[in-house]
Amino acid sequence: MSLIEVRNVSKQFGGLAALTDVSFVLNKGEILGLIGPNGAGKTTMFNVINGFYPPTKGDVLLKGEKVSNLKPHVLCKLGVARTFQVVKPLQRMSTLDNVIASAFIRTKSKAQAEEISMEVLKFTNLYEDRMFISKGLPLGKRKRLEIARALATKPEIILLDESFAGLNPTEINEQIEIVNKIRTDKGITILIIEHHMRVIMSISDRIVVLSYGQKIAEGTPLEIGRNPVVIEAYLGEAHNA
Ligand SMILES: Nc1ncnc2c1ncn2[C@@H]1O[C@H](COP(=O)(O)OP(=O)(O)OP(=O)(O)O)[C@@H](O)[C@H]1O
Ligand SMILES: [Mg+2]
């Protein structure tokens, strides 16, 4: 069953076509990778899916219902959570309070929000850091805090925007484990943007490739890895990097 359907979506910023006629589905229970060169339109796709921008053309459907013009907080209530490419914790608050602030979308009770947050902090291996001011956390933990904040909204779908960027190999392995657990233990469906090829090839069931705002390929990691169009547009450069 498709949870999200992106149907012929275009997004124009003035004269710039950030997305042109992009269609794909996100099926329940899958990890779908979204890859492509810098400026390909990946983050814009997230911004359209979670209601930051309305599409210029086309529609986003959630479980068959059009949600293209709903605002991010409404989509969050409907079960669509996201992380940001540039991490945005509430800098002067503790790790715990950052997560609690997100948990309030599901409950008015402080005790319940705290209970949700403690569970999420344990799940993301941040429990020991709960009293630290988030500004002082190293990047790896701030990236995980972004995921924790998204999980505290109890989503059905999570959109991860470059959650592995800037991490060292140990942090990458820890993060892979957490992303896999989000699916297996919590049953959450995942759409993930990532430049890190080892990560995206190993965790995705399927991959959609964007280039200059257009979908140029879609398939299993194996199919994408040997697709000449993808190698030409992106992988050649990423493999060499
Ligand atoms: N709010 C905006 N106003 C104007 N142009 C924008 C806006 N947001 C994105 N763009 C442009 O749209 C294009 C796609 O940007 P986007 O951030 O979606 O790319 P991306 O695939 O996420 O790239 P990266 O891998 O570097 O994160 C770029 O040319 C970008 O400059
Ligand atoms: Mg981006």
C-alpha cells in the first residue's frame, strides 16, 4: 500500500525549476532512498511533501487523500515527521526539553510528554545526554537529536534529510542501526536523502534518483548502482569523491 504518493509534482522558484513533473510512491514499511547531485531538488521535495511549500503543479497524497496544501504542523499531526539537513535544535534548551517540545504535539500532559521523550532518548542512545544543553552536543549527537525530535511526534512516516552528513565511521554505523530499528521496532516508513553511498545502498529497499529537478531513475540499489544514466549524472562523481 502506498502511504505517500507524489504525483507529477513541479516546484518553481521564480524562474528556477527546482522540481519538474516528479512522481513516485512511498510504500508502507519501506526505506526509500532519494539521491542526486547537489541542487537536484531533494530537500525541495521534502519541503513539498511536508507542507513547507505548496507544489506549483501536481499533488502529494497521503493514504490516497490530497494533502498538497496542508501546513507542516497539520501533516505532523497526520503522522509525517521530518529532520532538517541543517540541524535546528532549540540551542539553549537541554536535550530532554528539545524532545519534550516535540512530544507536545501528541499530548497536553507534561508527564506524558516526558514519558514519550525518555523512551525516545533511550531508543536513540541519547539518554545519558538528556540534561546537556543541546548547543554543546557534538554533531553526531545533534543529528541523532533531530531524529529523536521527529520520533517524539510519534510519526507513521519519517523524512530524513542527510542524517549521516559529517559523521565519523563509528557514528555512521550507530546511525545505520538506529534507522534500521526505526523501521523494525517502531514500524515507521522511511524516506531518506543521503549522499553517503555506502549508507544509502545498504539501507534502502528502493532508490529514486533526481537530477536537475527531474526523476532520472528508480529501482533497487543494485539496479541504481549499475544504471548508466545514474552513473553519468551522479554516481561517477560520488564514487570518485
Ligand atoms: N526557497 C528557495 N528559493 C529559491 N530557490 C530555492 C529555494 N529552495 C531551494 N532553491 C533552489 O532549488 C534548487 C534545489 O535545491 P534543493 O535544496 O532542493 O537541492 P538538494 O537536492 O537538496 O541539494 P543538496 O544535495 O545540496 O542538499 C537549488 O537550485 C536551490 O538553490
Ligand atoms: Mg538538500
